[in-house]
Amino acid sequence: VIPSAFDYVAASTVDEAVQALSAAGEDAKILAGGQSLVPVLRLRLATPTTLVDLNKISELRGIRDDGDAIVIGAMTTHHDVINDPHLAEHAALLALATRTVGDPQIRHRGTLGGALVHADPAGDLLAPVVALDAEMVIAGPGGRRTVGAAEFFVDLFTTAVGPDEVLVEVRIPKKTGWGAHYEKFNRVAQAWSIVAVAAAVRIEGSSIAEARVALTNMAAIPVRAYGVEEALIGQVAEAAVIRAAAEHAAEGTSPSSDGNADADYREHLARVLTERAVAAAATTAAGG
Amino acid sequence: MTATTQPTTGEFGRARKRKEDARLITGRTRWTDNISLPGMLHIAVVRSPLAHARITGISTDAAQQLPGVHGVFTAADLGAEGISLPCAWPITADMKAPQAPPLAVDTVHFAGEGVAIVVARDAASAADAVEAVEVDYEALEPVLDTETALAEGATLVHPALGTNRNAFWVFDSGEVGSGRSADEAIAAAEADPDSIVVRRRFRQQRLIPAFMEPRSVVVDPTGEQLTMWSSTQVPHILKTMAALTLGLPEHKVRVIAPDVGGGFGGKLQVTPEEILALLVARRMGKPVKWTETRSECMLAAHHGRAQIQDLTVAARKDGTVTALKVELMTDMGAYLRLVTPGIPLLGAFMYNAIYKFPAYHFACTNVFTTKTPTDAYRGAGRPEATFAIERMMDELATELGRDPLELREQNWITHDEFPFTTVATLTYDSGNYEVATAKAKELFDYDGLRAEQQRRRKANDPVQLGIGISTYTEMCGLAPSRVLGALSYAAGGWEHASVRVLATGKVEAVTGVSGHGQGHETAWSQIIADRLGVPFEDIEILHGDTQVSAKGMDTYGSRSLAIGGIAVVKAVDKVIDKAKRMAAHLLECSEADLEFHQGTFTIKGSNRSITIQEIAFAVFAAHNYPDGVEPSLDSEATFDPENFSFPHGTHLCAAEVDTETGRVRIRSYVCVDDVGKVVNPLIVEGQVHGGLAQGIAQALFEEAVYDDGGTLTSGTLADYLVPSAADLPHFTTDRTETPATSNPLGVKGVGEAGTIASTPAVVNAVLDAVRHLGVTDIEMPCSPQRVWRAVQSARGAVKSTSEHTTEAAAGGGLGSIDAQGGAG
């Protein structure tokens, strides 16, 4: 279908975007890469009165090394995330997860910020930023504020970004030398995750010194698998240990049921995929 | 008879790239939706969200007031209440057929049925106005299950019919005399300690044809002929049926199928929207266009399959099959469309497949439900038959502890038994199952994979390996007209062609088939180039416009080459006959003294000759031609086949099943198909690849799912999983060539073979991987969850899903995104 009529504002600065959102009120929406929004508009599942387009705001694009963190502009495309050398070195988990998003066309249009603010529980970039303890910088009428990833995701399709606010950048603390893996489970290549697991581990000697595990689509928001992490820390990175730790994966989750998977199957998948993700992450960490 | 592929020097058999692809791939062509006429108005359809409901009120006032809206119409407004969309296949004399109006009258019978239409100056205004039409419904109980639909006291989809049963159709070899009574043979087997009887139930899920180009129709009422462009497979049938349905004089209707982006049977239809577009265009006196959205296409265009299959096989314990009984329950959906009730009949003659069953009984019960109507989808009845019998042969092998391939070989028709008349009364003209199977086994490394399977089983590997077999045949090239008549089909199965030789020696060939992606323009040009001896580039193939191609039966059922291509050959031969008369006249010799080779007539034993191009110009000038002969080379031919064509082949699939997650990965896929002589190997390869993809899709991915209220929940391509290349394995394809004896080219059809053959190969492989764990069946599609649960259930460790609370919405589908959603 053709979307219903809306006003269109192409902002050229973040301030302009914030002003446009404030002026438009509750029924405005932000257009980033459009890979989720445009289908929703065409299906008329959303009928915003105003679209504020961020594509002309050049300050929102790009990735930079900011000392102890890598900073990614919200409008940076998936393609750029995948191919960035800073991320490959210091936050490989995000790049690995981003590789699994959509297809090449989608990855050239879709943006990190758009995917995060859209907050589809099956989206693949939510769990990695939670696992990596990322911080989100949000601009609004009152200036800028920073929200941790754990507080950023509020509910299904709902984040801490207010109706007159814009996500500006994502700061990811460096995890240099960590092993990482994103284990995605879906039925066809171009589909959302039924369940996926983001895992990053740091190995010292033969033991796991630090571990981060977060789950995709196991609740309305991404779930940090603290039980798995605790069971791994200080342990030798071997199969039996990882398998035992992965048994904790479904703790604290509240998965839904749909045509692809009932909740109990999702819980089972969470355990199996966690085992695989942690094992793969440990291998890449140990192998350098 | 059987030969492997040989390189060719002529056009016939050359792997040419298709000449139509440049325009199709770049989109620089005419699709129906690209057509824009002066003053054209746009139609959008208001569709029912409910499966079964009484319409208590339709308020169009608000929509009428919107800018750009020219009209909002119900069936009553259009005088369409008495119109019924055509069903051309009344399979039995007492078949129950409801009236099928183009818009619902009083009651809606499936979710997605049109209730009203909006006509506006542009598509956006029409879309806005659809939302402003208010329809009040009184919900009725949906009828979703074919078995309960037949129970006493069941809600009736069409109360006037007094039943939900559309028809009951039977074939029995004992009654026909083509074999024994299956019931008697089964009873005898049950009493015989040296025999075995195996009964199984299979479920053919509902599928959505998912062609690439959504349907579109444009009608221009401003000329002397009412002209309709439609994204259809069947312009000729559409023309005749539109005339009959609306009482229009047939000569006042012209139908054009321009380039059409796929159909798979889904555009073998006369649609409500085509009829509505005709009605509105005539009423408003202006051109109108309707183009559907993908969601409309999924919801309202006809679906396929949707059968429950009960099979009984009797066999001696040595493996020899003695009887086959098939009982089908087939879901018609809410209405009968063009060939809806006949789809199971296209499978009725194929359940016995390549095996020598001495007794056969087939019965189908067609049932109405409040779902989208079903009709033809790639293979139409034959994939269902092939799936059931090939699954059944594996079940029999399991029961007997036999290798499934050996068991097949024991029962199949051997190459020296052709022509072979089957228990279902068809005569298979040619085939060689031994050669195709041997070749497939070798390419597949059958023995090596069986050894690996044993290793994995012994090691209790979490990833198990299974091997699936499908040794199929199918009947295609629809169809001998007399056979269609005997099956109560309303039309024939002949095909027409004409060949025009222009003054400059170029050739225009008109074909009655209507390609929509098959590559007819290339293949027909190759056939003509060789036969008439003119360059490939000098040939234009014309089709799809009833003003140009006046006669035809269109494209479906893998008929285009085996019927339409032969009509072209017959027309070319008439051209050559006429040219020969002219050549003899011009060379002043007797026709008997001439030989024709590569476009040139030569007097035998001399160097005196004349080319077809020279003759063409001489005929054009018409200064010098024999008395009593028309100065023309142009010729036409109508070909009515004497038999179907019977492609066959052996498909082998190796599937890895991850028992921890239930995920199936096709490790290797080998198919050796025998489609007779091949005009263009690249086109055949493309047909096989696409066919495999669609057959594998049924096995693993696709299903039209309805909820308890009758709402289609797989209504977008985010929910209805059409696999892409990334989800499919590398295909190892090869061929044997056993020429068909029923046509002069020795060709058989290839359009449906891959789809027909592949589904059981994949499911057999999945089951073979986990059967040793105790799994006996997995419904299609074999989704990871289904496979995992089957393994868990077999291990006695399954957990009840009811223990788990269900959240309102899961992520991962467009349907889950609500209006409060964040921005992307």
C-alpha cells in the first residue's frame, strides 16, 4: 500500500531535527535508514503526521576512536560498521552481529542508531550493545544526556529516547583482545532471529577472566545472561564448563511464542546457542 | 533410446542465453502496472478482515467525500450480485458449486474477500479511501477444518448448498478394468501372513504461489474493442471467460498479457478484480487500473495444495507391491475458481507413479472452508501425488527393513516394458528409470553417504545424516482434448501457431501459449531457426495479445513446448511445403527433385538452388507463381496431442539434521531428470533450479497459516518464508534423454518436474536422519521446531508447551510491529 500522507522535514543538524520533532508533537517519526520504518508505513501500521529525516546530518555518520571507547554515529550504516577497523579490533562482537542483518542492500541503507531505537526484540544489534555495556548519547531540547545500554531498552519497540529526542551516538568501551561470537538462529537467511546469542570473553592463561553474554528475542528487550557469565568467570574454557554455564541461559528470560517457536523451544535454543556462542568466542580469544 | 547430452552444432540443443532477459532483468519493458492511459482511474478493493461474517452495513459516504475519489461501489451498486466467476471444471454431474460473485453479497466467506471497491484519480487517493469505507459485520463461525466441516451439524460455508462437500470423485481400477479391485487386494493382503499392509496419513500444507510480479489489470473501454491488459498466464481463456461471464460479445473483447513476471499457476485464473475492472471501466467510460499490494496477493490470490492424504499400500513381504488405495480430503477454500475442483484429479492418475501396482483405488472428497480459494500451483495435484507415493515407498521399505532404492527398483517399470499402460489407464510412452537412477547414485556417492550415515549413528553425533529418494514421473503437456473431455473439463488442450514469412525473409511466429518467464521467445526461435533454416536473429515470437495471437490455450501444466512448440513445428512444415511448391516453380523443376537443407532448396545433383528468403521476396512480389496457388508462405497449425508427456528422474537429497536445534541443512542435492530432447539446456537448468527451490520450500519453509478465527497469519513475506539462494544448497543436475514418442521433437515438459520431485526427497531425507531415534513422521514444512519436537517426543522427553505463558507479541515479523513502534 501507499503510506498515508505526512509532512516531511529533512533536518541538516541535530538541533534542527530536535526542533522539528518538538514542533511536530507526538505523532512524528524519525527516518533513519528506513529499513524498518518504510515497510511499517506502507502497511499503514504507523501513520505519522511528520517524518523527520536525519540522512542529511553528516555529524551523525562515522566511527572514531575516542581513547577508551569507540564512538559510532547513530546514522552509520551497517555496512560501515562491518568494515570498520576500530570496531574489528576493539568491539568485534558488534561487527559480527551486524554481518547477520538483512542483505547487502539493507546493510547499505540501514543504520545502527535506527536499529537500536526501533528496538525490535528480534533485532540483532540490541544484544551486542547490551553485552558490550555501550552508552547511548541522546540529544533533546534540554541538551545531551547519556544512557547505559541496560537502561536504554525499556520495552517492546520502546527505548529511553523521548518523542522529541534523537539518538546521536553509541559509545562502546574497548574490549581489545576479547573473543567474540554472535550465534543467530533463524529459518531463512533473510529473517529476524528466532533466538540469538551475543557472547564475548577475555581469556587469561587458560581461564576465562571476563565474560559478557546477552540474548536476542528472549524477552521484550535484550536479556543479559548474568548467570552464564558468573558460571564462566575464573573457569577453564573447556567444553564441559561452557555447557554447564550455558544451562543458565534461559534464567530471567520471558520469551514469547509465535509461528516459528514456542516459548519452551526458545528457552532450549537459548541454552544450545549460548553454549555454541561462548565456545566460539573462547576459541577466537584463545587463538588471538 | 536413452542418450546422454551431446554437444550440438545447430540451434536445437544450444545453451543460448535468453534473448528476452535483457529487457526483463532491467525492467525496461511493459508490465501491466507500467501501462498508463489518458484519464485512467485507479481501483482499490475494500477487503473483509473476517473469514465468515454477515455484512450488516456498508457506509461509503466518508470515502466518497475524500479528494480524488470518483466512486465507491458495492456488488449491488455495480449490478454484480448475479455474476458468478467461472469454474471450468465441473468434475462430477452432481458437483455443488456456489455462486461466486466478484464482490461479496450479504456474506463474506473468507478473510480477504472484496466487499466494496473505490475508484479514484490516483492509487494513493484510492488507498486512503479504502480506509474510510466503514463495513459493519456480524461475525459467523469460521469453517477451517475439512474433516469437521463434513460432520453432522457443521456450520455451512454456503447454506444454500446444504453441505460443505463440493464433490466426491472416484477412480477404481477394478471397476474400470485396468486392474484388480484395490479393496479386495488389501483385504487379501491382510489375511495373508506373507503380505503386509501399510497405512499412512500425510498433510499437504497450504501454499501461496508467491510469483514475483503482483497481479495487475488495466481496462480501456474507449475503443471499439474493450481492451484488457492483465498480468495473467491465460489471455485467451480470460477473453472467452470474461465474455461468457459478463455476457459480452467475444469479438468485442481483446485481452493482452504483456510481459508477465511469473505465475506458477497463480495466474491461471479469471479473478474477481479482472471482472470488476471490466465492469467499472464500462460504467465510468474511462480506463481503469487495479494493481495489488503484496499483502493483498498473499491474502486474496488463490492458494495451492491443502490436502489431507490417506494412503494404504499392500505388498508381499518380498517387497512386491499389490495394491494402492488413496483417499484425499481437499480444501477448496470458499469458492470454486477456474479449475479448483479438478486439481486433485490431475494427481489422480499419478499416485501409482513408476510402480507396477496391479490394483488402484483413488477417491477425493472436495470440501468448502472459509479460507482463500485454492487452485493451480506449480505441479497442481501431481506434487501431492508424488509426495505421497514417494513417502509411502520409504514407509514400506522401513516396514520391510529394505533399502528404499532397491525396493523402488523391484517395483518400477523397466526400460524394456515401454510403452506401458498403467493401472490408472495412462500409457507412458518412454522412459528409463534404471539409467537415471544409476547416474544419480554415482553423482551423489550414495554408498559413501550411507556409510557416513552409519558412522554418525554409531557415534551418536548430534548432527545426523539422512538420505532421501524420489524416483518420480509426472504427466504433463496438458493435454489431449479428448482426455480433458472425458474428465469433464470445459475446454480442449490443443495449441495453435502461425508462421509469417515477411518480404525480407524475416519471420514472425505467433504462438498460442503465453509465456511469463519461461523463455519461449528464445526456445521457439531456436526451433524455427533449425527447421526453417533462417538465422536465430531473424525470428520474432509474438504472443499474449488476442488481437495478434487469435487462438491459443495459454501456458500451464508444462504444456508450452510439448504442445505449443509442436504447433509451431507443424506450421513451419506447412511453410516449407508452400515454399517448395514455389521453389519448384521458380527453378522450373519438379518438387520431387528438390531437397531442402538449412533454408535452401536445391535440385538434387545440381548446384541450382534458391533460398527461403529469395522465395519470400518472390512471393511478396507475386509476379511469378503457379496457377491455383495462393501467393503466400504464411501458415498456421493446430496441434492436439495424442498423449501426455511423462518426464521422470531420480532425485537424491542428503540432509543433515541438528538434533539439538532441529535445524535441517541440505548437504547435497543431486537430480537426474529425463525431460526428453532438450531445446535449450540453460532454460531447462533454470526451470529445474527454480522448481527445486519451490519443492524444497514446501518441504522446509513455506506454509499459509490461519489462526482459529480464520485470519491468515503468514500474510507478508516476512512471515511466509520463501527461501532465497542463501537458503538452498548447490544443485548437482544432470539429464538423460529418452525422447518422447508422442511428438516429432521428442520433447517432454520441464516446468513442474523439479517442484514435483523434490519435496518428498527432502522430507524422506529428514526422516531418514532421525528415524533411528524413533521419529516416524514430521509434518511439512519441517521447521526446526517441528523437527526438534519430533526428536524430543521420540525420546519421551517432550515438555508441554502449555506450561509456558505466552507474551502478547514476539519480535521478528512485520505483523508484530505496532503503531507505537520506534523509528527505523
